[in-house]
Amino acid sequence: MSSAPTFKYVEQGGASVLEAAGNWTVFSLRSLGRRHRHWHRTKVSTPQRRPQLIDITRVDHLDTAGVLELLHLAGGGQDADVRAREEGQADLFRVVQSHGVETPPEPHVDWLSHFLAEVGHGVLHIYRQIIALCAFFGETLVVAAGALTQPKRFRPAAIVRQMYDVWVKALVIVGVLCFLIGVVIAYQGVQQLRQFGAETFTVEAVGIGIFRELGVLLTAIIVAGRSGSAFTAQIGTMQVNQEVDAMRAMGLNPIEWLVLPRILALVISMPLLVFWGDMAGLLGGAVACSVYLDFTFVQFFARLRDTVGIWHFYTGMIKAPVFGMIIAAIGCFEGLQVRGSAESVGQLTTRSVVESIFFVIVLDAVFSIIFLLSGV
Amino acid sequence: MAEGGQLVDHRNDRDVVLSLRDVRTQFGDHVIHDRLDFDMFRGEVVGLVGGSGTGKSVLLRTIIGLNPARHGQIEILGMNTRHLHGKAERSLQAHLGVQFQDGALFSSLTVAENIMVPIREHAGLDEEDMRCIAALKIALVGLPADTGEKKPSELSGGMRKRASLARALALDPELLFLDEPTAGLDPIGATHYDELVRDLQRNLGLSVLMVTHDLDSLYAVCDRVAVLLDKRVVVGTIDELLAYGHPWVLEYFRGPRGRAAASGQERKAAFNGK
């Protein structure tokens, strides 16, 4: 059954003939050996030496790939005749011959121009992305402003449903991670401050660190990874299934139906989550201090009340809804950018998470400057 | 209750390429097919029809091994699929071509790369040969040569179906499965597609099992038709099925659409006869 393909060039009555035998199928071709074939192909590249007849009477199995290889061995052979034992094989041969295609050229890559083109595309893409993002923000604000006059259009049911996903379901993970960060800061604080005999300042380190930056940043990063990506994937899949188009065709504005509830849900949920994360972080700090410093919880929280001003807490809470809005907006925006395929959903989900974390940190820096200038 | 099975023996000394014996499929307690007996012979085109929800696609998935049968045996190209594992299973799959309903082309690859995937996996040819084969298959299914460099998302629905057929043909399968190949094509495109399937079947010596709702395809392309009735399958030519006289079959072929397709086929035959 599996006899390897063989071939030879012979002279018959002054004409050159290619004689083939064995199995010529896509599975057996490999045994011919690449260099061997290549050498023979170049040998018949001159028109005089090109076989006029291909004899396949001794071929057992033949398929299109086999015919293609035989034609190549005959130097192109668009006009070569075939001598076959079975009519079926001759038919197959002629079909391939008539669809004969030249070897498609090797895809040519010029590295420099490829690099320049990629950079150019990249820059143009960022430019278009910024324009589109601004347009998206504008449209969202217009829709939100329009909804102010008819509060029903805020669709409270959808908002509550989204809040369940982005707030309630995130409580455990946010709480656990913030608790652990509280423990870590307290432990590091005790270790470092002990060198100056100032280990009681660990309470300030934990309080200020968690309230001002870590609680809100950590929560924002978790939310970007879990909810921002989910928004992109949900809306992106709807885009692929043409559900968004169906909505538009029914006269429903996707911004109002898909985007606004998600943004509002996250704007409401973020401060709640950050508050929860702050408390978990403080608890972690308190637990660590009770272990390493022999502080009781009462001592820890009394010192916290006396030394850490309430504005440290406010600065974190002010940032929370803004971060929530930017994460939700980018998640929805990228979801609506999805075009065509499943691959696009994956790419844009990645981009959505990266961009929202990027913007969260940029905004955090902006907030730091604002708070520095305003002295809080 | 339909009795099922083959109405008239059409074997004519041909190899059996696909044989189902006493096959049952079910999801949970819900039995979809029961006691299916069905043979397909080398070189024939069989259409698989049935009302919505009778499990045409489920049967196709069961045959190609995506959905295990609860009972009975399925033999493809003389091999019992139940006992196949590992290498033997892969080598059997290399001899089957499947065109899924919506193409199922890998969206991250170009059309040519899509066709090269099974060749690379099963035949291990070098890059240049694979590109040649891919270009040939693209030409065989009647797509322009530059389609090879395009991504599936850049193609129209009809072109995607052809591209997906080209991928199914990549390894010159002996047995080709088509799931609703003409659904969603315009009548001209569907007619061309039918002719394409018929030509390829003749030229490449394929055996084809196609799930279809297209009555024109049934008349134009299929040698026999397998009808799913009351969880069983009844197989025969259209005339035999009409003679069999199950009410669903009669309504299917004698309904207004069925009559139109039949008379269209007669007109065409008369025209060709002149």
C-alpha cells in the first residue's frame, strides 16, 4: 500500500518522458526528499529538455498534490500529455493541469520598509484612537446630559445588575488583597522604622499609604482587570454577533443601553469598593502591628484617629469615582471598536486592560499634583 | 413510525466508505437518534435532510467524532471509530474533510495559511510545496488567486464558504462532509456551488455527505437522500423516498418549493437533452 514515489526521465522515440511509479499522494511526497526534487526541477528548466509526456501507468495512488509535484518535475508542464492506466487518474491530472497555477512567489519582506510602515501605522492608529476616544466621551456626555431630563433613561435596573457584577462579586478579592497589602506595609514599616526607634509611626505609614494611594490604586487595577476586560469582551462579542447593529437598527442608542449603565455602575461601585478595600487594609495593618509591635487594636485605631487626618481618606475617595469612570469608559469604548472576528475581541480586551491601568496611573499622578498644589 | 434503513440496495460492488449500525445519540435523557442504519458508498453524494431539530448537524458531528455515540458502531473507511485512539485516529481524520456551516476558518490566519494547517500537521511538506498546494486548492474552488493572502474577515459569505471548502479539500480527503454548504448564498452562487461540488466529486473521486435544506441542491447534486424521520434515518433516491410515502417526505418534496425544484431540474434536463 505505502510504496514510496519514484520517478525517472527516459527517452522514448526521441521525446523525453517522465515515468512515475508508487504512491503520489500528499502523505508520501515527503519521502522524495526536498533537495533531490529541487535538483531535478532545475535540471528540466530548459525548454528542450522538458518532458512532453508524463507516464503514470505504474502509479498506484494519485491525488492533487501528487499531480502538482509531477507537473513541477516536468518543468511546469502545462502542455505535457499524460499516459495513465485508469481514466480517473487521467481526469484528475487534467483537472490539476487546467487549474495549473504557477508557484506563488515567496512573500517578500523588506525589513526597513516593513518597520517604517509599522511605525507609521502605529502613529496614525494612536492619532485616530485619540480622536475616536474624544468623540466617544463627547457622545457619552451628551447622552448622559439628555438622560438628566428624563431620569428613567438612566435605566436603574441595568445599573443595579451591573453593580452586582462589578461591586458585590469583587468584594472578596478586593478585601483579601488589600488586607494582605496592609499586612505587608505594616511589616515593612516595623522593620525599617525600628532602626530609628520610630516603629510606632508604622500606624501612620499604613494609614496614609492605604488611604491616599494603595487602597484606591490596588482596587482600580483589580477592577480594570476584572470588570474593564469583561465590558470589552461583552460588548465586543455583541458587536461580532451584530447585536449592536440590531440595536441601532431598532433605534436604540448603544451608548444609552450598553455604555451608560456600565459607566454609572462603576462610578458608584468604585468608592464603595475603595472604602471596603481601605478598611480591609487597615485591618491587615492592625493585625500585623498586634503581632510585631504588641499594639492592641484599640491602641492602633486610637493612634490612627489622632495622627492621620481625615483628608488622607478623602483624597483616596475623591479619586475612586474618576478611576471608575475611566475604566468603564475605556472598557466600553474598546468593546465598540471590535470589528469582525473573535481575534479582534481578544486583542481589544488586552488593549482595554492595558489602557485603563495606564490612564489610572496617569490620572493618579495628576491628582497628586492637584492635591500638592491645594495643600491636602 | 418510520422503519428506517436502506430502501433499495445501491451498492453495485462499490466500497462502503461510511457505515452506521444501530447508532444511538442522546443528550442526557433526550434521545436524538435511535437505531440508525446507514451506508454510504464510494463516489456518491448523499444529502442529509430532516426537519428543524431532528439532529442533522448532531448526526454529522457524531460521524466525524465530535460528539460520542451512546450505542452502536460507526465505521469510516473500514475503521471502527470507537476503538481508534491517538495516531490511528489522527490518520483517519486526515482522510476526512469537513466544511462547517459558517466556514470555521481560523480567523487569525490568511486563507492560504488556513489551507496549509492540515497539510503541515499531517503531511509535513515544506513551505514552498504547501503554498503550491494551497494555491491549487484556491483555484480548484474557483476563488481568485489573491484570496490566499486575505484574512477570512475580508471575504464575503460565499467566498468564505469556498475558502472553507478549499481547506476541507487540503489533503484530498476520501470522504467530504458539508454542513449546509449553500445556506445563505444567492441562487446563482448556490447553483455554482452545486456545480462545483459535483465537478470536484467527479474529478477527485470524492464521496460527499451534505446536510442541506436546499431542494435544488438535492435534485442537482445528490445521488441519494438520507431523511431523518422519527429518530430513524431512511435512505434512497428521491423517487424511492416518494414511493416510500411517509407524510413528511411527501410534504417535503411535493410542497410548492419541492415541486419548483423538481420541475426546474426537469427543464434543465430537457434543455441539456436537446
